Amino acid sequence: MSAAPAVSDRETESSSWAVVNAAGWVRVDEAEADPAGCMAANARAAQRLAAACRARNLPSVGFSSDLVFNGEAGRPYVETDAPAPLNIYGHSKITAEQAVTEAGGLMIRTAAFFSPYDPYNFAAHVARTLAADQPFKAADDLVISPTYVPDLVDIVLDLLIDGETGIRHLTNDEALTWADFARRIALALDLDPGRVRGVASEEFGWTARRPTFAALGTSRGLIMPSLQNAIDRYAVVVREAQFTSEAEALVDGATVGAAARPGLRV
């Protein structure tokens, strides 16, 4: 992604019908110490890829963030709201948005990913921590709109097939704090929501400023399922993983214990 010839050569040699750019710099706090690196990965690479796609008449989609906003609107942001980022990461995403949309591509603003297939997302950390009977700290002064990755993938592919362009906001249509999101995950997995400790975001010592209200709404039509529906489906997959873990342990003659509790394998 960082080398222009490599981007062009890869697209020239492929038989792709569209390009999905899910690469980029995701370490929001580290970007404050290395703005050049963040801009190179998120902005300039996106510009080169968008130009290569436009030259070959290939539909393309990239991904942006709720962090392009400053949180001062006091309501969910829609696609036509003016960006005003508080950090380097947000600035890099605005530059990428401009490049992709000017090249006729689709740019998706989304936030707070969760998925049963990724062990590093917020919901996975909640599940593992509570399953180990440990308290879990989460910000209760930052409002976000969680996004279930399987839903996002389905909808993005549909939009590409339909030839959508411009900026779209895609989340599971609910605004809540990180702490409340953690409690909803806990309830869905039959874990103790009382172990979720809502704390001020300043306790985490983050370098980059975050908007206090970064919920995403849409003026282009609601096409994602509700958050509760997504959380319920997430929990079903996690429970199936728990059942598989218990069955494997029994077959192997092992004792089924904490390692097979809900959430540990997400």
C-alpha cells in the first residue's frame, strides 16, 4: 500500500471487479508521535490506490472513522456534517475521504468494531475479562455507535455491487457509552454486568483527544440491523465456540473449566 508502483502493478495484474481497502494505520494514540507515518499509511496510500482504481474504472471502497468529528454537535453525526477532527488519526482519515470520493469511490465512516472472529476487539476483551471473574474498566463519558463486522461486510459488498459512491455512515444504529456497551455484551453472554466499571476516559491516559459524543447517524437511509440484534447474533456465535471448546475438551479427556467459559475464544 505504501509503494505507488506496487499498487498499480497489483491492480494491473489482477482481474478484480472492485477493490476494498481495509489497510491502514489504526493506532490512534501512536499517531500523535508519528503523524508522518499515519498520514502515509492512511492518506497517501489511499490516494494512490484511489487513483489506480479510477484509471482502471474499478469501483473501490475505503474506511473512515467517527474520529473525523469533534463531538460538539450533541447528536449523532450524519454524512453532510462538516468534519472537525481532534487528533492526527482523524486528520489522516479526512484526507483519505477526499481522495477516495474525488476519484469516484465509496468511503464508509464506521466505529467501535466488534466481531466473534477477532480476538482483539473491545467485545472480545470484555468477554475474556469477565469470564475470568475480573473487573473491566470502560469509559462512561465517551458516546459511540458500535458496529458488528459481519453486518458491515455484508452491507459494504451490497453497496459496491449497487455502484454506491461518496460517503456513507454504517453502524448498528445506537448511541451509548463504552461502559454501557460492555454491560450489553456481558448480559448477552450471561456474564456479570456489575463487574463493568464505568470510569472517566482520562483514566486511560490516552495521548490523542477523543470526541465525547461521536455517535454516527445517517441521512442516506438506515440499512444496518439494530445493535441489540447484532449483539444477540454475536452471543450465539460465541456460545457455539464455547460448546465446541467443551466438546473438544471432553473428547480429549480434559477437564472443562475456565478456559471453556463464554467469550474466551472470541
